Amino acid sequence: MPGKPLLLPLYALLALAISPDTLGGSEDPPLLNAQPHTLSAEAHPVYSSLTAHEWGTFTSIAGRDGQAVEWSPLTGSTDLPAFVERFRNAGFKRGLRGTVRMETPVIYLYDSREETVSVKVAFSKGVITEWYPRASRVEPAANIFDGSLYQQHPDGSIAWDSVTLSPILREEFPRENLDNHYYAARMTSSTPLRVKTRAGEQQEKFLFYRGVSTFSVPISAKLTTIGKLLVENRSKEEIPNTVLFERRGQRVGYRIGGAMGKDAILDPPEFTGTIDDLGRDLEGMLVAQGLYQEEAHAMVETWRDSWFEQGSRLLYIVPAAFVDGVLPLSINPAPAQTVRVFVGRLEIVTPATEKAVQRALVTHDSATLKIFGRFLEPILETMIQKESNSARVQQFYQALNSYYSSEIAQNVRGD
């Protein structure tokens, strides 16, 4: 049996160092050198008319033991418009490995009058990779030489020192490629905001950021020998809701598991559902957690193509205390109300997924392999661990090496 291919060549070519200017993503020295607002635990003024609502997604993939495994979540083509701020070093992003892809948190701010606030978000064991508008600081500023985040480093963070909320602001938001799902998040009545930069003023309906981390997700899920899903709550708080989803071609099924204190066993969903029905059910769950209806709708529309794509996954509402622990948020002066609702996505490698990938390898069906996209590497790794047929193991290794070669080629081209 051949030995396991080394990942070192992928790291060596992709995991390039990040310099402070790359991390900051800004060419505005005055902003980078500006003194931040004090964000200590002391009492701060409160804007009685200010409300802050936030939603986002933590995406992971479960290994054989049910826990989130290490993967490269930033591989594949970008799904963000070009005006979004990001690391200039695409090679680093392709080589960045972690357990969690924090996807598209957006912070909506509501105010009846013009106000200026500062906002800071810290990110446990992580690094911020994309954001908009331009931030005052994105840290850590020290170089990270490894392609993963497993070497010890300061927690990531992003700060906007001066965000002006203006209810009467004439909306002039950047827009390109009208089909991009980024714009769905603007479908709310949140107060327009603006940030001044040396290149001019940037406007948006929210503060946006993304990142990758190595923290342990609050849930695990593994298949039993009879095909049911054993779900374990690994946090100290109740999981408010769970949904087991599966899609094979045009067939769709989902099973709502409800709140979960400790463990639960979910039967496979029957293929009797529709995407629209699930979308409405999810919106109801998000509203129950405190989002406005239009915010919940914007979130589901943003992630419709991703959450409901081919494969199997467990969607769950992340306990609020867990979110605050791994992603502390500070707004100064403080809002009268702050609501944060995050959806966890844990991808499940089922026998149906394995069969689809294996069939695609045999028939050289690149279109099917592309459907699994950034999850293909951990899917193949799971298949290799389970397979006893040496010929198939060799086939899976060849596919894995082909995947690595493709990512390296994209890095060289700068895709």
C-alpha cells in the first residue's frame, strides 16, 4: 500500500508569510496609526437609540469520529465582489488550514439619528481574511509563516475606529456582478453607514468580515452502523435547534431535531421536502433567536445556494454564549440592544457522498467532483481512512494529489 502523500509541498508553495501591511489591508497610514477607542470592561456611555444585530455562519466538516477536522476552507474560487478588502497574498489563503471557516458575519446597526461608533471583534485562535468597509486595524500584525493556524499566535481581531451611522445618507453602495450573493445581506432597513479612507468614503448597510480559526466547534456528529446520526452537544449551553439536511440531485430532505441539551440521534431525512419550505423554517428559527424577519430572510437568501447544495450537513443554532466566547464583540458607545445569531454548518460524509465521489473518479466526472468543491480534500481523506482495498486507496491518493496540483496551479496563476 502506498504511503500517505505529504502535505508539505502544498504548504511550501501556498503558505506564504503575512506581512503587517498584508494583514492590515489598508494603505492609509493615518488610519493604521490612529489611537483606538478604549474598549475595556469599564462602564461606557450607551446610545439609547442604537441597536446592533449580527448574523454569521461557522462552517466545518466532520471526520470519522464526528468532530470537526482540519481542512483548507479557502480553496476554490472566491464568492465575494472585488471591492471587498482581503489579504493581498492569495497563496497564504489557499494554504491556510483550520477547523472553522467563519463565513460572512454582518453587523447591522440601527439608529434614528447620526452617530459615530467604534467596533471591534476578536477571533479566538483565528485570523480575519476578508472585510468591508476598510478597517482601521486587522491583527495579528506579526508574520504567520505556517499554512495552518496551529502554531501559537495572538488571537485575530478587526477594528473600525470611526463608523458614522447616518439615516439620511444617500445610499451609494459599491456594486458589481449583480448575481453575487453578497448583496442579499443589504435587504434590510438597517441604518446606512460610512467610513472615511484616504481613497475616499466607503458606504455599506453593514460591517462585514470573514475568517478562519482552529477552535473546537460546540457539536459533533457521526453516523451509526444503521445509518442514523449521533449528535453530541460539546458545549455547556443548550443547542437551540438542529436541522439534518440532505440533497441528492433534485431530491431534498430535512429533519428538524429541535433543541438539544446533550446527545440526540437523528433519523435520515426523507426526500419529501423542498428548499422553499426549509428556507421558511430556518427563517422562523432565526427570528425566534432575536433577528428581525428581514434579517433572517437576508441571511437565508445569502446562503441558499451553499446551505442547500449537494450533500449532507447538520445545521444548528450556535449557543449565544459560545459565540461571545470565541468572537467577542465590542461597540463603543454601547447599543441599548445587541443580538447575535450564528448558524453552525457541519458537513457530514455519508455513504451516499462517498459513492458519488468514487463514481465520479471512475468516470472522470469532473463536474460532479467540482460540486463538492472545497470539501473534496477532507472527503477523500475520510474515504482513505475507511477503505481496505489497496487499488481504491491508490485511486483516492491519486485524486488527492490531483486536487493539490490543481490548487498549486491556481496559486501560481493567481486565480
